[in-house]
Amino acid sequence: MPNKKNLPPIDEHLQSIPFFTTLDASVVQQLVKISSQKAYHKGDLLFCRDDVASHIYLVVDGWVKLFRETLDGDEAVIDVVNKGQLIGETCLFSETNYPFDAEIIEDATLIVLPTDKLRQLANENHAFSLALLNLLAQNQTRHEHEIEHRNLQNAPQRIGCFLLRLCKQGQTAPITLRLPYDKQLIASRLGMKAETFSRALAKLRKEVNLTVEGSNVTINDLDGLVSHVCAACSSCFPCQDLSKQ
Amino acid sequence: MPNKKNLPPIDEHLQSIPFFTTLDASVVQQLVKISSQKAYHKGDLLFCRDDVASHIYLVVDGWVKLFRETLDGDEAVIDVVNKGQLIGETCLFSETNYPFDAEIIEDATLIVLPTDKLRQLANENHAFSLALLNLLAQNQTRHEHEIEHRNLQNAPQRIGCFLLRLCKQGQTAPITLRLPYDKQLIASRLGMKAETFSRALAKLRKEVNLTVEGSNVTINDLDGLVSHVCAACSSCFPCQDLSKQ
DNA sequence: CGACGTATTGACTCGGCTCAAAACCTGTGG
DNA sequence: CCACAGGTTTTGAGCCGAGTCAATACGTCG
């Protein structure tokens, strides 16, 4: 599954990842020393729930689905993460085993970090702990919003919200964007079924003037979309806290 | 609203709170020095969303509702917290203003901690940062489960899950417990309406043999309840990770 | 006892789910 | 270049769980 060929050096990517930019050079150097970079392909299973968490991962590129399966065979998508996000970071502290399954859903490049070394680094290096605190605090806020969204927004609104979060800060008027992974998965990511997604997107299309062609979506009336979506939310676009999805 | 009369010394409570027991005496002393303890009454508003987060709080006793309001006037309950839980801790790091409203819903005693001092302590004291990391990591896992629950469990199952989490580790056979706050709020905490709660509890009562008298609930068939509830969840009772609600 | 807040019940609506069929894509091999 | 196979997405019909609104019951406190 993983391959190691033809990857640019780790340092090169680190600049562009928010989590690392707050760290000073010496810590980054230590991180580079203990980490490696690997490429993964769509469909690869990164790890399973309850496996001992020997490594945690930082996404350089691509998309990874984090999910759980119930006894009934149902699946809950906890999150779908991309560039700049850590995977399995809770295992550095509160638990030793992964709390979910992780699957690559778009070809990905990940930085692989051994848990024990990282734990040690956190114990020895105060600055690194503080960076992690920042990250976890941000995650917490993000999760709280997620709970709110799944509670108060209906299907079309959740989709609209998802689209808005794909927009780059400061874009205007007609915005065309490409859905980052297939509709099936976006549906689960938003806590609905694929059929519901399809119908809800169609509804949204009419109500706020979207153009949909395959996985390209154009927002023709940004203000209209915002007022439709953000009425059922406690924050309003552009919701900075949530910029990282 | 808050009053200061007749409260036992802070130190006395700290022993019993998990977050503090991992800290060594010197840190606890520092915390005691900068903190005060206050009593609040049902209905008090602790703080509002977007207020500058001058203090964060540790619950010694009582229940506090954390919630958000949308433009539409709808309300989403993010969490309802009690003994041992921190309130507003994300404001130490990722943001300066409270991300939700907080209201006292059962008479409460809180330890009040000034944000700036606490931030300073985290910056100076590595052990304290590590304790916070632990806490935030635990929170994250808890929130991820919450997302799963609201996704996969139906109303009766969510109620059953709530009841199970009220059980103390190791209890058996007929367990009687008292609902910690009114049914209206439990309903919102579980992401449903009061009427739905009422009907769903009635349904659960028949299906797994509960006895309900006002706010006292007796679980007559623990295994039955567990198998009914935990089928729609990726964890199974007793789900240790979630012990703190 | 009456009054108010909380909880339950009833009748109805509606959003999202299920299952099944059709349409649409994309890539492959002839 | 077309035909076909596989997956993905859309559409349709019907169902069911949860929400809504309004009325009733219950409890508790004055």
C-alpha cells in the first residue's frame, strides 16, 4: 500500500502547514528527525479502531475519512480531513488505541509520526505542548460547531454550509468550486444518505441559484446562499473559527 | 447573583476532581492562589457568547448548560456539564471570547479562574500544560462520540444511552437513578424535543422494562437495555471513555 | 383550593430513510 | 470509435420517526 518513491523532502511541506508555522525551527527540526513521509492510495486503510496507536499522522495532501462502525453494521463518519490536520492526536494523551478507523479516500501524502517519540517530545518541550494545546482547543471548537450543525440545520442547509466552507476567504460573486470527494461521502460527512444529498442539493439549486455540473458547483448568489444557510446557525459566514473545515 | 457565604475552602474540593489529582501539590497551590469559589443559583447566566473570556470555570457541584442561539431563535445545547468539568477552556488558547452561552440550571458551586493568570500558568508550567492536554484530548474523544450518537441512535436509544451513563461503574440488576435535571433539558441535551422525549421514554419503558416515577427511573433489566441501546453504537456499555458523560 | 410550571397525549405534517429502478459516467477492450 | 461493465448519482414511491400545535393531566407550592 504505502510507497516511498519520489516524494519531496518533509521540510518543504511543513512551512505551509499552520500547525508547524507556530513552532520555532529547532522543534521543527526535531520533528523532521523522527518523522517520515509516505504516499497512500485511495482505498488504503490507514489504521483500524482499537489498534495500538503506534503512529499519528499529519496530512500533507489528499483526504482521509475517519469513521466508526456499530454492531448493527452502520457507519458514522466522524470527520473527513485534509491538508494540515492531525489524525489520531488524542492517542498522545487520553488513550493508547485509535478511537476510530481511518481510510484514504483521495490519494494522499502523510507525514508519519511515531507516538512514543512524539509523546516524549511533548513531555520535554514546552513550546510543542503549547502548540498542541492550541490545536486541540481549535478542534474542540470545531466539534462543538459540528454538533450544532447536525442539530439545527436541515439537509439543504448543511450542504450549503459545506459549500460555503469550501470558499476561500474574500471570494465574491460567482464562485465555482469542485467538490473535494465523491457525493456519497459528502453525504455521510454531513450525516445524511446519498439519496437525500442528491435531492437536497437539487432543492438548494433552485432556491439559491446554484449551477451544478457533475462535481463542479457554481454559487451565483453568495448573499442568497448565506442568508439561507446561516439563519439556522449561531455563526454567520464567513465563520473564521471554522475555516479549517 | 453569585454569593460568597458559607463555602468550604477550595482545596477541600480539589482532591475529588480528576483534573486536579494528576497535578502535584505546588501547581495546585498556585491554582488555589489565583482562584476563588462562588455559589450560583438556578437561572443565573454565567456568561454570554462573544463576551471577552475573562474567566473560565471549574464545576464543583451543580449543573451548567452550554448552548448557542441561532438567528432564527432556535437553541442548540452543546453540553450540560457537572462536577469536575471545565467551562470555557478553549478560550485559553484558540479564541479570546466565549464560544457559547452558559446558564446555571441546578444550583452550583464553581471555582472561578482568571483567564490571563491561567494562560500565564500554562506558559510557565509544563506540568499544567500537560494536564490540560490530557483534558482537551478527553474532551475531543467525548465530542466525537457525541457526533456519532446523534447520528446513529434514535430517540429511545439516545435516552437509554443517557441513562446508562448515569449508572455508576459496577452496579447490577435493578438500578434506580434520579434524572439530574428536568426532562425538557435532557431532551435538548440529547438533541430532541420534549414531546419526543416523553414518547421515546414511554417506548423504552415497555421495550426494556424500565420503571419511571417522576424523575426516578429504575432499570430492571440492565442487559436488555444495553443490548437495545449499544447495538446502534460503536462502543458498548460500560463505555469507559465516556464515563464523564 | 387554585395557579403555575412541567410533563404527557393526541392528531397531523413533513423531512429524511428505504428499496428499487433508471440514468449517467468513466474506463476498457474489441 | 463504439459497446459494454462497473461504479456513482439521480429519480420514484412509500414509510416511519420526529417535529408541531393544541389540549389535557400532573405536581407542587402558595
